[in-house]
Amino acid sequence: MDTEAIQDDSFSMTPNDGPAQAPGLGIGRKLLIAVIILALTTYLAYSTFPSSVTGRPVNIGEMKTRPGPGSCPQNTYDTQKRLRFGRQGAVVYGWPSAGGMLYRSVEPLELEFLGIDRFSESQRSQDPAEEDAFCRQLYKIGARWYEHERELQDLMLGDRKWPPRLEFGWPANGGVWAVRKVKEPDLRKHPLDPPLVERKPWGKLYMALNMEERCRVIEELGGTFFPNPEECDYLTGKAFLEAASEIREE
């Protein structure tokens, strides 16, 4: 006979262990917990969606404190801004009289080219002719035209792809250097692996201290020199001041 089994049986029958538990007590606890959960679920559902629980239309007065579809504030856009700073640089806006807006993230040399204070945010000109003249300068450094600032939001949120960035250099002796910055594919299987294709050192553009240095960097990056800026394909949309749609197609 198994001694351990006898000891276990005798231990379970010891009077000091107290009375045996009623077999239905565990079921009762489960029922109580289920009732509590059901009550909480019903309360939360009613407080959030009263009509879904009661089947009656909700009184407008009951919904005053609940956010509805029309409670979200409408987006407002500042159409007076010129230079604005971000966490990693600055952007410049232009507002042509033909409509739409010009936008460009800029570096210090470009701000100098535009004649803008590099350390102070600024506002647009209220003179349409003066603003158009500024837009011509802004377009000469590669600004893009957008119909509305909502388009920029779509780009920043990833709903649309950014167009290639245009880089220009304007030498003192005339003409223009131009290059289109296209995103190069990264074929590496791991970020620490060496690149499988030689990538252009675009960062050199931000190291140029004057326009002549910038022109040399653009040439090094494979840019093209146009003795006559009118022949530059990247500048063919400059008639936006007469018809903004021409830049839209560019």
C-alpha cells in the first residue's frame, strides 16, 4: 500500500482544516463578477452613445458636452508669413498675385541671396508688385509653387510624394548652374553596410559660403550650366506671375 497516499488522505480529513467549501460558492462568485461587468458595460455604453442603448433620439441638450463632427476647429492658414523657423532650419514663403504660394526650405546662403534677415522671422510685403518681385527671386533658388498650403500638409504627412528638389547657382559673370536633386535608392541590407552604389555628396551644398562656391558644388554634383537662363528647363515655369498654372504643370 502507498504510504504517501495514506498520509495525504488522512491529512485532508483532519478536523483542523475547517469545514468543506460549498460546491456552488465558486459559481456564485463568477455570476456576481459577470453581473458587475455587464452593469459597467451598459453604463459606459449609455454615457457614450445613449441612443444605441435606449433606442430613442438623443436630446440636443444632452450632447452639448460631447464632441461631435462639427466641433473640430477649422484649419486656418497664415498667408502673411515670409520667413519661419523650425527645429532643423527655416522655410520661406512667397505669395504671387497670380494666386497660390511659393515654398522653399532654405539655407543661409539662399537667405542672403533673397536679402532676408537670417535671424528674424518676417512677414510678406503688402505691395503686390513688391511681392511679385520677391517671388521671382524666390523662384530663382528653386522654390515650388503650390495651389494651397493644404498640399504641403499632405506632403508632410506622407499622403503625397515630395517633388525633386531643384538647386541653382547664379555666378557673377552671368548664366545659371542647375541640378535636380533626385532621391537615390539605398540598396543596403543593413544601415551599417557600405553603400552598394556611389551616392552624391549633396551635403556639400550646405557648406558653400558664397554663390561662386555653390556653383562649383553644383558642377561637381553633375549640374548643367546655361549661359542663357531662359534656356534652363527648370526655369521654364517663371511665367507664373502671368499664369500660375504653368508652374503647376512643371
